[in-house]
Amino acid sequence: MPQLNMVQAINDALALEMARDDRVVVLGEDVAKVGGVFRVTQGLYERFGEERVIDTPLAENGIIGSAIGMALYGLVPIAEIQFADFIFPAYDQIVSELAKIRYRSGGEYTAKLVIRVPVGGGIRGGLYHSQSPESLFIHVAGLKVVAPATPADAKGLLLASIRDPDPVLFFEPKRVYRAAKGEVPDGDYEIPLGKAKVVREGKHVTVIAWGAMLYEAIAAADEAIKAGVECEVIDLRTLWPVDIDTIEGSVKKTGRVVVVHEAPRSCGFGAELIALINERAFLHLEAPPKRVTGFDTPFPYQLEMDYLPLAHRILPAVLETAQF
């Protein structure tokens, strides 16, 4: 299998699906001739032409509104929002229209589309290029939310998302766009939505993460083993619908849990995960669940490495939970 980074794996998935299904179109700011600000769509314009790879105006509400119309008329649009921070002008289209179409039509219609969104910090983008707004979309009924951490998962999850009958927010952790490399299968394969992955077996503490923070959780687990603490690390992969069965099974085994995410702490998805764990596995807990997260502040320029919940912040939470 070839070694690819996440940018290459996503590009491979897009090209494969566009060749397989001529209904698939890609649209967004600079996605065609430039190949996207991160070059994820590079080469698609030359291969598939201007009617299927479309440069749009700088108007996110227009991008998503147009994609919804395309989907209702039978196309399969993949809309790119250049940064997660720019998605908010399209929030009304996503929440009031996209998420509601299946429900308002009594199941007669659905908007089959994917919104690709680079998310998170780690590239010195500051407060306008570093946000992780997943909880805002998880809260909206009718949307699915996916967050891959590895190149192989990014390709398989994107193919599954494009083929899913419902709208999917596909959050791509830009901090590891090129930093994460791994073997990616050639050709067509899917990773089912709604299935988490236990990436490291352990018996003392369950650590739940997704996106770029998976690598920080693994690094903390590497350090924790030196203190005799074995972490079981779970990569959620799909945030919603969440794989609560895998989480429940792990927490019942370890009795302890730490949730890691780089979005702000208050009302972050970690709070919902802990609520679900309390509902499903409270009597198995041996220590209070912990969250290691971003702070309730705008994302800083100069203190980026202090804001992010990196391994040096995760490790103390793991050890304290283990010793409780």
C-alpha cells in the first residue's frame, strides 16, 4: 500500500468518487484552478473540468445554498469551506435548510452532500483560522459529523460520507494534513460512519480523542506507561452518530475516562460524552471523568501551544484519574 499524507488521501478519495459517479461535483473558494488553499483538490479541475470542479465567490452562505439546490436536483455536491472559522455565514443554510429537508418532506427528499471543513489549531492561524466548532453541528438534528485522524481513515470515511444519503460535515484536522502519514489502501473502500476505533489497548484509563488530538492522546499514553498506567485510547472517527457502545465497553473495563478535545471546554462535545458515559456506565466508574480541552477564550496567536490540550496537559489528568 502506498504511503500517503491526509491531503493526498482525501484527494485520492475525491478523484475516485468523481470518476465512479458523474453526479459528484466539487465547489468552493479556489478549489478549481488553485486546488484549494491547502491544495487538497489539486488536479481535479484539470481532470474533470469546470462544470464539475467549480470556483465560487467568497460567500459561504451562497456555497452551501447552491450545494443544497444541487443535491435536491440529484447531484452529489462536495462543498469546501476554506476554514472552519468561515462556516458561520452558512450556518443558517445548514441548520434551517440542509438539516431539515428530510424531515420537512416526510422523507420524500434528502440533501445528499458533504461539507469539507479544515478545523483546529496548530498552524499559527490565530483566532480566525483555528476554531473547532463541532459541537455546534452535533447539536443539530439531521446532520452527521465526521472527524478523521489518519490518512487511511480520511479516505475511507470520506467515501462513506459521499455515499451516505444524509448531509455530512467532514472535519479535517489541518494540523496533521501533511504531518500524519501512513499506508492507505489503493482503490475503493469505505469505513462505516458511526464506528469508533480502539487504537491502543489498555486496562487502567480510557482516553477518548479525535482529529489531531488523537496523536497527543497517544503521546500521553506513551508517557503514562512509564508510570505503570496503561491507557486504552479510542479514536471516535465519527462524532455523530457517536459509537457509544465502544465507549461504554471500554469504560466498563477501565473504570476511568479522560476526554480530550481542542474546542473550548464549556458545552464542548466532551461534556456530552461524559453525560452519556454517566448514563450508561456510572456504576462502573472508579474515578470522576475528566476533560482536557481548549480554554473558554478566543484562540490565541502567541499562546497557541498553551491553549491546545497537548500531551503535557493530558498526562497529569491521566495519572490523577488512575490514582484516584
